[in-house]
Amino acid sequence: MSDRIIPLHVSEEFNEEDSLAFTDVIVVLYLEGLPFHTHETEDYYESGPLTEAVIGSFALGCAVGIDFQKKIPLVLQQTHPNEIEYIIANCTSALDEQIKYAKDTMQVLEPEDFVDELLKALEDSENIDTETAQNAISMSFEYGLIMAHSHRSAALVLRNAFDRSQAEALKDFEEENDDELPPGPDPYQTLQSLGAEIMEAYESDIGFSQVD
């Protein structure tokens, strides 16, 4: 996938006993349970469920960024060492334009609108390889973090909008109007609750190195 919102690369500096970066944990949680098939030893994910996971991970990024503002640089440092300011500046510029467009057109803010280009790229492929799927979720999550960093009020709106849509989907599922449980690590939790649980577990089991 070209023109990534956030250029993802493997950090050579983050190798503390081969610990997972916080973003990696999010990727694992969102990929777990997604439908996939294996072809010649490579796993491929279906684009539909994956796009839902991308939207969810972006909204979770907003939620985590809102509640853990001081952790945002620590999370980004793990995947983008020495590039935090550059990454935040680039993403903030794009977010400024997206929010301005939404205001000018009186558009209701929805999480999927902010990862639209990424979603379109995924939808163009019926099946997505593992690396692309991982990158898509990690990029969307970190984009959500930066949304909370640079546009906290908009991030709040997006987090709440996702929680409302998730609650409606759960209601449909429980009333048997829909035979599929909404996607996500734990659709019965709000994003705020889920983010706090993941952060607490991560700090307890792994922890962050401080950014110099």
C-alpha cells in the first residue's frame, strides 16, 4: 500500500527483550478472530471484516489518546523512534484539512471518514495479506492517537459516535436482527473502558521506556 497515512517500519531501536510495542498489541487484538484463509503458507484476510477492524482501531486510538495524553509520545516512539514530531506534524496537517472540510460541508463526524483513503485501498482488494492487514490497523490506531493529540474535541465526538453505533449493533445482535456479533476485541465494552484495560495490562506486563 502506497501513500500511507503513517509510514510504518520495524524499529531497530525497540528491542527490549523482544517486547511488543503497544501498537503491536492493538494489532494482535483486532486481527484475532477475523476471518482468513491460508494460501501457500500465507494468511489472507477478507476485506470487509478488516475494514471494520480498521475503523474500530482508529476510534480506539482516539479513546486511548483522550485518556492517556502523556502516553502518546511513548507509543509513537516505539514504532517511529526519533520521528515523533515529524509524524505528528504530518498527520495533524491532514487532520486539519479533514476537519475543516467536515465543518465547511456541515458533515457529521464519523470515524470512517478519517480513514477513508485507507478503507478504499483495502476494499479494492478482495483478500489482504497479513503484513498489509497489520499495517492498516497500526496506522489507523496511531492516526486516532494523533487525532486526540491535536483535536481532542473532535476525537471525543468520534469516540462517542463509535460507541453509539456499537451499542446499536449489539442491540440488533441480541434481538436477533443480526446474526453476527459486532467486530472488535470486546464489543461489550465502551472504547474508554477497553482502552483503559489494555493500557493497564500493557504497563503491568511490559511497560514503556521514557522518551528522552
